Amino acid sequence: TKEERFEEWQDFHKDLLEKFRADPNHYHLGIICSYGFMIDSKIIDLFSHGVFVIHPSLLPLYRGATPIQSALFNGDRETGISLCEAIKEVFDAGRIWIQQKVPIDQTDTYTTVGKTMSDRAAGLVDRL
């Protein structure tokens, strides 16, 4: 349920803050993908080099929770991956650092597009 997911998210925040308190100089860069809740400002502040979001669209197009579905529903022939800065209190609105286009074939589904995008997204992080 949504309530259970929110509790898990709160537990994640608590665990992450405890790890930082134990070793504040260990973590410098945060990477987020596939999240459904706002990242707490306190978490973003912990990373000295910032927090980046991997988003499955060519931002600013299809901000929000359903970018792959929106591209397929609208009959787009391409979509893409954006690597942008996480901004406090706003989803998918930070400065875009890298984008990579991903073609959409007529036979593609949410699953096939999602797999292609996740495979390519890993390579974008290396380019930071």
C-alpha cells in the first residue's frame, strides 16, 4: 500500500541520516532513480557534491511519475534519459547535465523501453 511504501521511505531516510552521522566524510555524491517521494532537504544537504536524478525522459518533457507511459501513449518515436541535479522541494526541475536520446520502435512496450533506458542510464553516471 501507499502507506507502507511511505513508512519504508521514512525508514530509509532515518537509516541514511544515521550512516552520515557515523561517518560524515564518507559520502560525497548522491544518485537517485525510480523514486516516488520527495527527497528530504536534509538528505540533499548531506552530499558535498550534490544529488543527481536519473529521469526517464528528455526533461522538461514528461516530468513526473509516468514519463515512459506518456511517451508511449502519445506515440513518440523517441524518448530519452536525463541526468539532472536534485532540487529541494521540486520534482525533476534541476539543472540538466546530460541527456541521451532513446528511440522507440513500434513494437516497444513499457518493459522494453524501460530496460533499454535502465541499461543506458548506468553509463550516464560514469560521465559525471
